Amino acid sequence: MSIFQYKAHNKAGEKINGMVEAENEANAIDILEEKNYRIISLEEKKALPSVLSVLNRIKPKDLVVFSRQFSVLISATVPVVQSLRILIDQTENLKLKMIISEIADDVDGGTKLSEAMSKYGNVFNKFYISVIKSGETSGKLDDILDYLANEMEKSYDLKSKIKSAMIYPAFVLSGLGLVGIGMMVFVLPKLTDIIKQSGMELPLSTKILIFSSDVLSHYWLLLILVLLFVIIGIKLIVKTKQGKYIKDFILLKLPIFGNLFKKIYIVRFTRSLQTLIVSGITLTIGLKIVSEIVENSIYQKVLNQAVKDVEDGNPLSATLEKSKVIPKMLSQMISIGETTGKLDLVLDKITKFYTREINSIVENLLTLMEPIIIVVIGIAVGIMVAAIIMPMYNMAQAY
């Protein structure tokens, strides 16, 4: 399939631009003529090969930029279809260009924006579509889009900050691992050959080091295959309902990081629910949507139970209070919000509080990570040196 960029006149005689996916130019012309478009120009765009299509995937940043630009255009009273047409040229991601173009065509044909976006659930999740739909219903699409863009930017900034905090330790530990493997494969065998030939009794640490070096040197291909098998196996297990639940449970129980993950899920829950409530979505529907996007089975179970309880006439805070993964402060604050009728304001306060907590944890992790890594490197080097130096020292004493 090829991608063609076109300029044409629509049924109303307005000049429009867009993109269409077709097998060839003739097929692209047929598709456009079926929409009653009079073609002005048609140009084939070079697309990435299907093997490299993963490189052109739509990233969260692409969606954040699109949402912000869309909200600015709508706030400037530019019609929806015209705004989408403008964004086709402003968007760099080819895949997203295609989707925006198709959405623009659907809206131009009389389809609601939320309905047109719902065809691309892998790009616009249920939360996004629900907020857009509420904006259409209330007639305040510009305000809702602006609010949505703000919340998406906050969420993206938080994820970026956490990822950035993990880059340094991941880079250092990966480098340490590669250096260690290099020494075990290329350097240690030459040293351990001398120790082996001595015929003396070796310490346990030296025996383990020699065994590890031999395995890495002679069975590296088998180790790679086993590692790939384990990774694929874990991914397949995690895709199952029970496997995902176990993974999510382990994440929450991790030392240091478990507390961070809990706060991230809480912020995702409170920020999303607050956005939906401000958009005019009812509490029960909002909870159903949030349960699908919170991305943790433990919290999904809590939220699904909350939906049932709220539908039965019980307050949301009552369900959250029973849960072990929900802090008492959170349930108490939500109870105040329900009592005063200002749940959206309370959720906003909770989100800001836990966002500050997350920022504090991340900053502390960055501060602690460097000495922890130095200690880990020191221990690893110390064990390796001791395992080699001790037998050599014993050999020297023997002679």
C-alpha cells in the first residue's frame, strides 16, 4: 500500500488537502472520487517499509502535540474540519497524518468528531474519546480540548521525568554488565588457566568465577537462546490475565520502586477521573473508563468494585477505604469531596499532592542512585579481584 497526499475541492467547492492510502495512483483517484472530491493534485509520499513501521509508531509526545495544536485552533474559532486539515501539514508523524486526514474526511462527511476518532482506538483511548464526546455534547469543545491538552501535558511531563531518572542507572549498570562479560570471556580465561595448572585447592569464589567464565566462553550462543526464550515466555505469561495480575502485584511490592509505582497509579486515577468529571461525565461512567486506563490489575479490581458500589448508591470513599492499596488520606479526602459536592476540586488537590510526592521520590532516587551504583561496582570488582588474587597469593606462598 502507498500513501498519497492530495489537494482537492470538496462537495461544497472548498479547497481541501489530505492523505489517502491506496494500492496505486488509480486506486487513490477512485477513492477520492467516491467521496465526490475534484482532484487538484495527487502526490505519492514515501512510506517506511513494513519491517520498519515500528519506527513510525505514534508516540505519546505526538498525541500531546496534536492535542495542544488542535485545542489552540478550536479556541481560535477555526472550524473542526479546517483545524484538522491544517494539522495534517503540521504533524510530522506519517501514520498520524493519515489518521488525521481520514478523521477530517469523516467529519467533513457529517460524522461526529468523537465517532470518527473512535475508529482508531489504538491511538485515541476511551478516556480521550469520552472527553471529546462530552465537549461536543456540552457545546464547549474548545474549553474541553484546552483542558484535555493541559492534563495530557502534565501526564507526559511526569512520565518523561521518571524515564529520565532511570536512564543514568540503566546506562551505568548496562555498561558494567558488558565490561564484566568482556572480562569473563576474554581476560579471565588466561588468568584462570594459570591457576588451574597449579593443581592447588581453589576457594569457592574462584571456582564459581571459573565456571561462569567457561559457560560464557563456550556456551554463549546457548545462553542467548535461553535468555530469548525466557524473555518471550515472560511476555506471553504477562499477556494472560493471571500473569498480568502477578506482574502488577510484584511491581507494587518492589523495594523503593513499589511506593513510587503506587503513587503513579494514584495520580493516573485521580487526574483521569477529575478530567472526566470536569468534562461532564458521570461518576460511574468515569470510574469505568478510568479502570480501563489505569494499567494495573490491582487498582482495576478496586475501581471495578467501586463502580458496582456507586451504582448501588454507596459513596466512592466507602469502597476506597476498604482497599489496602488506597491510602487512608485519599479515601478521606474523596469523602470530603462527596460531602461538599466538590469532588473535582478535591481530586485536583490530591493529584497535585501526589505529583509533588512523586517528584520528591524521583529526586531522592537520583541523589541515592550514584552512591548505590558505586557500592555495587565496588562489590562486583572486589569479588572478582578476590577470586583471582587469593589463589595467586597462595601460589606465590607455596613457591
